Amino acid sequence: MKIITELEDITKNDNCVMTIGTFDGVHLGHQAIIKKLLSEAAEKNVQTTVVTFEPHPQFVVNPERQTKLRLLTTLEEKINIFEKQKIDRLVILPFTKELSEVSSTDFIENILVHKIGFRSIIIGYDHAFGKSRSGNYFVLKSLQAKHGYSILQMEPFSANDIIISSTKIRKMISEGDVAGAEIFLGRHYQMKGKVIYGEGRGKRFATPTANFLPLSDKKIIPQNGIYAGWTIHEGKKVESVIYIGTKPTFNYGQLSIEIHLFQFNENLYDKPIEIAFKQKIRDDVKFESKESLYRQIEIDKQMAMEILSKN
């Protein structure tokens, strides 16, 4: 897959089928678009081009949301997914204030048509682009005769009778429904990071934990609680219990992510790992004593093993 990150580096290629979007999560709805893109390209014997943006447009258009908006996928994760789907060309447009002010007509003509090039374009059912998100299927249609491209607008993609969207998946994860998010994403929700030194409290009570520091501060962190999931390191997928919370029993106060790995004794300090969420077990609550907390931890571990044994 050829990756282009600057407009100046693009060589125009009209011999391709294009799709465009932010693709946060690359969820099942996005995957349906990619599947159609690949089939259209094969039928027409042309290449595939995906156009996306970095950073997410909302960080530029609504800077006050920077502390609130969290993403499902980092740019690196999106690149990896598109590469696995065998996209020929990925164009990552730097999303700037200047680009946000470009009208939808100018965006289509000056960037998509004259700079990137395409023979046909596939867009999502609700895709909008250009200044104030004024561009849509009808704007593309109004320029079709002039530039000679074809357009396909996809129908909404549903699961469990719910139309899938990145916004809905973010809400599910923020509410702890990682199992529901998995259905919409088509895969487990995952976070990359590394193991850092903690207080060492878990080692003293036969439940050693690895303290997890997320690689990106832009990724959404699931709601505080206890989760069954996996830790992935060097290709190994280890069943785990994942804790997200503020350790209320110890009056810790700061957000902490800790992982207890089953049947794993390797040193992970400062090493890159990934955590994948399967199901929330319970909320993060304050216990009357340390002893009651540790009794509950043993129950949590047993529940996690039962959940993961079915997967």
C-alpha cells in the first residue's frame, strides 16, 4: 500500500476508485464501503484509493472539544487496517484550519479531481465534506457531468437493527459496553501502550498487576470498572483481567489502568503491549476493607476466566 501524507507528493491517478472519510474505528459500516471499493476496482480493473484526514477534523473545527473527543483508532491503527484490506493507495490529508475553509466544490475539483484523481467515488450514506460540511452526494452529482466520474452512495449499515456509527460506538465504550462495541466494530476494542512501574501493591496479595500507560492520549478509555480481556505481547495473546479506575478503596484518586495476566510470568516493564476488551464484569467501587476487596478480586478473576473460556 502506498501512503501519501502531503498533497505535494501526490501523483494524479484517474485510473482508480476512491472513497473518502475520517473512518474512525473502521467499523462494519466502513468495512462495507471498503468491500464495495475493492469489488468495484476488481470489476473495472483499476486501483483503490482511500482518502482520510489527520488529525480528526473535529480537533480543528471545534478546538474546544479537544479535551472531550476521544477516538476509536489512532492513525497507525487505521493504516494497519487498510493495509490488511489491501488498499492500493492511502492519501492522508493534513486537516488544517485552511482546509476546513475550502468550499465543497473547490475541494472536489481542486483536490479530489485535479490533484488526486479518480474514475468513480463511493461515499457513506451520511458523508459530508468541505466548509461547514456543505458537500454531499448532491454536490458531487452536480459536478458529475463536468468531470465524468461515477458516484455510488452506500446505504446505512446496521447491526441488531441499529445503524452503525463511530459516535454510537464511542458512547458504548464510554459506558462500558465493550461487548456491544465489538459487534459494531467487527473486532475487540483495543488499546496500545506500555507497562510502567506502579506501587507494587498487587504483588503482596498474590494478584500481581501490570500498570498500563496508553500510547495515545486521544484514544477513548472504557468506563471505570473491571473487564475480561486479553493482553497481547510479541504475538502472544494472554487471558487477562483489566482494571480501570481510581482505586477508591485506597483513596488513590488518579485514573489507573492495571492488568492481571493469567499464567504469565515474563517481565513486561517498558515493553509495548496491547490490551483487548471482551466484557465488563463490574463497576469500580469502594470496599469497606482491603480484605473484602481482595476477596472480590478472586471472584473477578474466576468470572473473567469463565467469560474468556467461551471465546
